[in-house]
Amino acid sequence: MKSGQNNSIKQKDSPKKKNFMTMQRRNSLEALMFLSPWIIGTCVFFLNALFSSIRLSFSEIVQLRGFVMEWVGFANYEQIFVYDINFMPTFISVVTNTMLNTPLVLVFSLIIAMLINQPVPGKGFFRTCFFIPVLLGSGYVMAQLLEIDATGSVGVGITLPQVLQEMLGTTLVSTVQPFLDRITLILWNSGVQIILFLAGLQGISSSLYEAAKCDGATQWEMFWKITLPMISPIILLNFVYTLVMYFTSSDNALVAYILDQVFQNTQFSRGAAMGWVYFLFVFVLCGVVFGVVKLGSKANES
């Protein structure tokens, strides 16, 4: 009788042991395994600098040797908001420019990705063409261009022909040229977004479009009812990536101003305060984006 009871207990316990490693736990462990190098690197190399930067933004350096600091509270933040005449105008200019460029980059990238995703010959060639500016605009190539002072050729966009400029006049050309410059910069910054959108579009099952066509749906209806909902995670990823890209780019005027305050004017405390104001703004903005997208997904599910 005891052996029969023991066998029944083992049979009851065995399903629990088998179900211990569920698919969700396995995915969580795999994600933790891939994230572990970043977590370890952050704890070892980043946390100490992070806390030192926070402390520095509320302090003033008394002695540079040994980095001796004296607590001054919010004096550094008061200095940049009240007495610094360059910080807030530069901050507003950078934020405004980013808010204008980010939606344009997303719309342009999605349109190009949808065009490349069509069954046309030479799709690989077009993908390479749109990704080349990403390779040229970073790393060694861009460093060499900046070293020879080629910022004008990189920053200036499509130039109107001289004949067309004479026909349009100086006033109209001065209005159109900034728009063309912005279009060129958007093209330079859209390579990664196009690749991500293309991957999302190729992940949509063709059976969804076939079923919609059988129901009489138009291309416009399929775009709003199938394409956009299916690639909404890619849209969020591209949105956050584009925001961070613009806010941390090498030609960001605010980042350059903060670096000048720190390394040229040796205003370490003030530079740390500026950096934390900038970081908190970007962090809150990304949180708002995540919240809006989450509310939108819940509304669509309901």
C-alpha cells in the first residue's frame, strides 16, 4: 500500500516538475543571458560615474586634485536656468528641430520601405543605396570629412540650379532651400529606420492581405487595418531610436555647448547640471511615447 501511495504521489508531482520551465520562463532566461554582459558592464563601469555625475551637479569642485567637492544644492541649476543666456535658447532650438525631423524621418522611412518591399527587380541594390549614408555618416569617413572642414558639403542639401534660382528670385529660393536642406538631412538619417521597417513589413503574413482582398478591402484600408497595426512595435522602436539619435548626434548644438562648458571653460559642475536636465527631458519624453503607444494598443484591443 505504501509503495502504491508513493507511486501516486510521484505521478502527481511529475507534471509540476515538467511544467517548471515554461516557455515564458525560458524566454526570460534567454533574454537575461543576452542582457547579462550589458548589465555587468553597467554595474562595473557606469554606475560609479553616474552617481558621481549626480553628486557633481549639486556640488562645486573645491580642489581638482582628488576631486574634492562641496555641496551647494540647486545653485548650479539656478545658474543655467536664470543666469545662462545660451542654455535655454539652445535647448529649445534642439528640441524643436528634433520634434520636426523625427516624424518626417518616420514617414519617409516607411514610404521608402513599402516601395522597396514591392516585387521589383533590384531590391537589394536600392536597400544598399539607402543604407550607404548611414555608413558614410558615421565612423572614420565622417571624422575625415569634419577634419578637412567639409561640414558645408555634408550639411547643405539639394542645391537648385543657377538658372532656376534666377527664375524664382532670391526670396523664393531662400524659402525653398532650407526645405531641401532638411530633406537631405532626413535622407542621411533614415537608413536604419528603413531597414527596420522593411523587416517589419516582410514579417506580415501575406494571407492577411489575401483575406482582406477577398472581402473587398482597398489598398488604403489594408494599410490602416493591417499594415500599421502589425508594424506598430517597429514604429515605436524607430521613434525612440530616432529621438535618441538626434538628441545625441555629433552635430547637436546643445551637446557641443555642454562639452564646451566642461572641457574649455572647466565648468564641471554646471556642465553636469546641464547634462542631467537634458537627460531627464529625453527620458521623460521617451516615457510619454511609450505610454501613448501602450494606451493606443489597449484602445485597439478593446
